[in-house]
Amino acid sequence: GVALPGTPSPSDPEALVVAQENYKAVFESGAQATHAQKATALKSIELAAQQLRNAGYTSLAARVDDWLRRQ
């Protein structure tokens, strides 16, 4: 599985890689993220989870959904 947030692996879907990169840019930059930046990053991760679910990775998508609910 892929832990979020985390470093993308070579086998991750492109949308998940983008979501992880957005997460790092917003949350690990040391700068205060604006509400809009945080919302954009979380939406990107949500869309990646939907693509994972549609591709049959339901267990991984559920883990991402759980993480999103805790944010």
C-alpha cells in the first residue's frame, strides 16, 4: 500500500503522485498554508482516491478516505 502523506513510489497512479506532491508543497514547506491551498491539496488527494477506487484498489482507497476524514 501507499501511505499518505508520503513519498510516491514508481508504481503509484499519476493522480496519487500529484496529490502527494501537492501535500508536500503545502504542508511540509514550513510556510503557513492558506485555507485555499489546503483545500486544493485535500481535493487532489480525494480525486486520487476516487481513481484508485475506480481502478479496483478499494482497500487502498478506503485507507486514503480514512486519512482524509481525519484532516
